[in-house]
Amino acid sequence: MVAYGAEQRVRVPAVRARWLRQTFVHWAFPPEAVRALLPRELVVDEYDGAAWVGFTPFVMADVRPGGLPAAIPGLPTFAETNLRTYVRREDGRDGIWFLSLEVASPLMLAARAIGAPYSLGTLRVTTSGDTVCYAGSRGAGRVSYRLNVRPGDPVQPTERDVWLTSRWRAYTRRLGLIWETPVEHEPWPLAGAAVDVLEETLTTAVGLPGPLGEPVVHYSPGVEHVRLGPSRPLFT
């Protein structure tokens, strides 16, 4: 069972931020389809016999070095979209593996140094009445997405909801090593969400087949106290 609250304290953060207006769209896939996209050091983390892939657009706000307060004017705020799956190391420590990362700010491209697969794109997060609208494209637009959702009432997270959304480390691969980045923030406040528009080519671009069923969708207004720890290489 994945912990609902952060599994560890990030006492000396490298980066602080807020993650706002986040939608989680999750599909189940055959484990072997996802396993083919992972490095040999990681295994698929399954739930109900399936691998899960999440499409998660959001706003990254007030991004700053760990020692700076949020009250400084002019801190960067921009859209980001992750395509991710869930993995475990041989010792059982679970985390996120990013299949792709779209971002509207060149600031985040520095994370390529540890293998984070960031691509610079044109991304938008807007609201129209009770609808939150996400759109993005990479390069000439061959990889793109549109997602419009209407957030519903808050939900008490089920075990599966927690498993899908509450992860406390990310893994990347660079220079033949797996890197681990710890994350700490308050538990996600989750709501249901009705999907009005869902079009995306991110999953096919990374080589995934069609999913096993309809998506599971949640919306969150966000978390305010995100602390990303320094990334470290794992020599195991």
C-alpha cells in the first residue's frame, strides 16, 4: 500500500514550488507493454494485475531554489504535463518513471542532466466557467494533447486513488545510473472530474498500445508546499 502522506521529510530541499490545477488521467495497460519502456533496474508496479500510465497536466507555480521564500515577486509560473508510470526497485522502493515531460519553461530543461525527459513545448492551462482546459504541443505539433474537465465534488480517496496519485520519489536514468529524487508535499485533495474533451498522442509517441479500458480521472486544486530534494545516483 502506498502511503497517503509523504514517506519521508525533505529537510533540505533543492527546489520548492506549488503544483496547482492538476488533473490525473490514468489508464490500465498490459504490464509487458510498459515493461518494455523501462530500464532493467526497475520493474513495473502493478495494481489489480495491470500497469498504470498517468497523463497529468498542471501548473507549476512559484518555482524557486529551496532556500528562498514564496513571497518574492516574479517567481516563475508555467504549465507542465507528465506522462508517467509506476515502478519499483529491486529493494521494493516504489516511485514514478517519466515516459515524457512537456514543459513551457526552459528553466526545467536543466533536469535533463539527471535524465529527466523534458521537452520544451507550447502549453496552456485556462479556465472557462466551471471547466479547466489544458492544451499542449511539442515541436511541429506531431505530439500534442487537449483535455477539458469539469471538476466535481471532493472524494474520500480509495486505496486505488492513493496508489495512483501519492508517490514520493521519482527515478530517472543518466550515464548508466538510476537517479532518485525525493518529493514531499501535503496529501492531494482529490475530486471527481467529468471529461468533456480528451485527445492526446503522447501515449502512442512513446510506443504504448491502446489501453485496457476507460480512464480513471481525478482533479485536484493542488498542493502548496512541494519540496524536491537533491537527486542522487544509485550505485546498486
